[in-house]
Amino acid sequence: MMTRVWPLVAVLALAVAPALASDPFASDWAASAKSRARLIADGAGGAGVEIELAPGAITYWRDPGDSGLPPTFDFSGSRNVARAEAAFPAPTRIAEPDGSVAIGYREAVVFPVRVSPGAVSQPSTLRLTITYAVCEKICLPARATLILDLPNGVSGPYARILTQARAGVPTLMAPAELGMEATATESRAWRLCFAADPAGARQAFFEAPGGFDLTAKAEGQVGGRECFALALRDALTEAAAPIAIRVTLVGSDRAVETALTLEAGK
């Protein structure tokens, strides 16, 4: 695992973007040493969190890989918003110089935000406090508070960007739709297989609930199916089983996500 350097002076309290920015469809940028972040809106009630990164810098997915920290989104200070939830676009694996692997994004990323207003007839304001990590040779934790009044019923310049960002979020599917099944091989190990993608190889990401450390080793394609050997490093007792994991498959033309239950082996 890569040992990241987190300078104490890099714990940044970034500027609060005013609610009334020069661009009514975007908050002001909140800048840090290696990145900047802002809120954008499409004019139809949708929004997104846009992060731009310095050349060579990366930021992280909800599972950061061998090192790093996932972003957190706090919309609790919003006005006339019943619910706001950020979605994660499909990530990629990023090789680190020491041989470890990060999971995340290079250059830029837009996290689409699904906004459910309170009173539909009243205007809504998003207030977001975001924390995220930006890593190059060292890691810099960033924090920003962003505020944006959401335009509604008008065409905005970021509609296309947000449409593309939403299209990059993995589509939810049932395991059966992917031909996915897991067979216990030992008390804490499984062989998971699913239908191979005709369009080519996919990156597979596996997430276990808190308290479990799940590892996966690719076994290649056999008979039109992709297979992985899964193992839990933490002890899985009968009381803890079954355990639900999340599987994300990212191909050249689409990304999908499913929830799968692993039954305890004998």
C-alpha cells in the first residue's frame, strides 16, 4: 500500500461561493493547490459537482483502492431541498509508481446530483460542503463550501455536460441479467462468474460492507464467462452471513452495477 504524505498545512478551508454568482447556472470556483470545484445546474432542476484537477493529479471514487480517501458530500444546509444525492461516474484503475493501484479519476470529473425539491412551487438553493483528496506526489485534502440557487424552467449551458455525466454513472442491473453467480469454494472464498462482454474486456470493481476486506483475483474467460476468485480477509462467521457485495463492471461502451449476496461456505 502506498504511503501518502498529508501535510498539515494542506488541510484547506476554501472560499464559500456566493449564492448569486456571475454565472446563474454555476457557483464560483473554489480553488485549492491542485484542484478547483464548483456546482453547476442544467436549468431543469438537475445539478452536478464539477472538479478540475491539475495535470498529473487524481481524485478518488467511493472505493479509493490501495490508498486515498473517497469524497464526501454534505447538502444539509440546502434550502427547499427534500433530498440531494451525488452519484459516482464509472471510475478507472490508476497505477501508482510503487505498484499500488488507486481507483478514481484524472483531469476532471462531474458527479451528477439528483435533487428532490421540497415545495415544487418555491425556488431551491443547494449548499454543499465537499471534502475530497487530490493526489500527485503528495496528497492534499481539500474542503469547499459551494452555494447555488437552482434555475428552473430555462435552458442552461451545462445541460449537455450533466447529461454526459449521468450517462457515465453505472446502470443498475440484477445479477441474473448479467448471468452472475457466486459459488462458495471455502468458508471465506467464492468463485464469481458472469457473462463476458461481447464488446471486449471490462474492469471489475468489488465492494464489501464496512468491516470486511474483500480481495478479487481475475481467472480469465472460460466458455464465454469472466470469472474471479473472491476472498474475505476478515473472518466470516455464520452469524455474519450472508453478506451483500456491490459489483461494478466498466466496459468500453457502458458501465453496470449490481448487488450480489454471498452465502457462507461450508
